[in-house]
Amino acid sequence: MSERQTFWTVECEVDEPDLMVCIACLGEVFKRKVPMPDCPACHGVSTYEAFTLDAIRDWGTEQLIEKAVRANAEVEQPVPSAPAPGLELPAE
Ligand SMILES: [Zn+2]
């Protein structure tokens, strides 16, 4: 699958839950963003809710927890300052 997934960015406060989980399929989790136009796994619309990693560890499947940990780590990486060629940035 080479289809490119697009996302809405979700603004989260520092101490707020910032892992967006699809509560319809409980199979997708993204940090501070939600896929658009719908969930890539179950195609549910507006099914994403914010949770903390600790909450996901409480009730998530092993797969979901693994994804959540990975998503959480992704954003901690330093972001390259130059956008990749061809990357579309939203107009300000
Ligand atoms: Zn889903």
C-alpha cells in the first residue's frame, strides 16, 4: 500500500492525554494527530479520543500498547528543520 495517509493535527496541553485512539476498533493510535478523512482500519469517522499511555496500558491490547509506545517515541525524536521535497505544508 503506497497510499499516503493524511492527518489532522490535534492540539494537546503538555499534561493532557495526547495519544489519539480509535475507540471503534481500538486498533489504531496516533500521537497528537488523527487520520483523515476516517480511521484507516475501520473507516469510522470522529471515533478518536485522547488517552494517556498509562490508560492505554491499562486496557489496550498488546498490539495497541506497542503502537502507542511507538507513536509516543516518534514525536520525541528531533524533527528535521527542512521539510522533505514534495511535502505539502498547510498555508498559514
Ligand atoms: Zn478504527
